[in-house]
Amino acid sequence: MRNNSDKTAGHTVFETQMGFTGFAWSEAGITRLCLPEKSRAGVERRLAGHGPAVAQPQGWVAELVEAIRAYFAGADIDFSAVPVDLSGIDAFRLDIYAAARRLAFGEAVTYGELARRAGHEGMARETGAALGANPVPLVVPCHRIVAAGGKIGGFSAPGGSATKEKMLALEGVRVGPPPPAQTSFGF
């Protein structure tokens, strides 16, 4: 997805089926991603200071815009090859983000399981905190991490847990207790 001639930094905002989203990038890769909001202005505010606005991105950036649009339209998109620039992030968070990036479309695990997969068994709470600070949700798919006991868990993006649940539903993942069994027709 990367074109080496794209050496500029900037940000772009665009509309998807779930609302306006956008991301910023550096020469090394994506640096910030904003999940869908109702207004373009809200996303622009969140990306202010992350490079100049680019209305018609080119190369790998344009490809990523189309991949994100396709994802929010319900397509099975693999973001694991998207270049990310996580400079300045501590080793623990990098481990957690790398483990999350290995989760496939439609695969959800608990915070404890992700911590174990990242080599930090027993650090479920710290894993939740790391994911809450994730600068590039969707590319680092923190929405695929759920709480134990079939609960959705927290989500710091606009819309909170409702957004997380919608994203999981796009991937065919149902979170929560199973629907009650029908014991009678009630007539």
C-alpha cells in the first residue's frame, strides 16, 4: 500500500457510511486516525496541528481513504500492512498494538488474552489503558478487544461503546449475552 514517492505529511477528512473520519500521516506512516463523527468540522478540529489538510491525497494515502470507506460499508478489509508512525510510544504499548494488529477481521479477544498474546500476561487493565490511548484505531484495531464475560468494554472514540459495537457488527461479531431462548410462543 506504500508508495515511496509519497514523502509528504498532512491530514485528510472524508465521509464514510458511518460519518466523517480522517487521518494524519508522516513520511513514516499514519500517525493519527479519527473514527467517524457526525460533522466534518469535528474531525478537522481533532486533526488540527497534524500537518496541512490535503483534499485530494495521492498514492498510499488515497488507497487508505478508499479502504476505510470500504470497511465502513461492510467490506472485509485487512489494515495490517498500513504503515504506522508510532514514534514516541513506549515499548509496552508497542507490544500491545502489534498484538492487536495481528487480529483478523471478525476476531475479538479479551483484554487479558491480548495482554497474554503480547507477552504481558496478567496486565489486562494496563492493556485497556494502552488501547484507550491508541492514536490509530481501526489500523490498530482496538475495537476487537472486549471485556471478559461477553461484555463490550470501554471505547474512547466518539460514540463510545456504541461505536465499538457497530464496528464489531460490521465484522460479524456479536458481543453480549446470547439472546434468551424462546420457551413459549406466549399465546
